[in-house]
Amino acid sequence: MDRQEFIEVLKSRNIPINIVCFDELNGRDGVIWIRKIPYEWSVSHIERGQEYNWRGFQSESDALKYSLETIIEEYVLLNKQP
């Protein structure tokens, strides 16, 4: 999976793409941050300026797949109708 495929899946599920930040965080909050750090790809949640739930991956594709699964699961739970 590449970034374009990742973004297309989010769009197809009506999930706003601004909940993901690639590479530079630029002061954003309440996002999933996907970036390359030395020797691996990193995925973490940024809330109130703090980094949570950090995970490392061997490839960008693996990081994107994990992020997509996480986003879809969380988005469905948050938007479930009673």
C-alpha cells in the first residue's frame, strides 16, 4: 500500500484525511502521525501535544496498513449509531 492508496481508502469510507499527518507534524494535534525515523517507519497518536501508542514498522506500506486498520476501527466505534 502506498500513500495514495491509503488516502483513497479513507475518502471511499468518508473518513476525513486531515486526521493523518505525514512526515512533519507542524503543531497539529489529534492526528495519527506517520513518519520515517532512522531505521524504521513510526506511527503514533498525537493528543494535546503528547505522543501516544508509538509503533515501529519495517516499511511505509506496513505502517500505512496498520494505520488504516486502526483509523477504520476507531472511526466506526466513534460514529456507531445507537
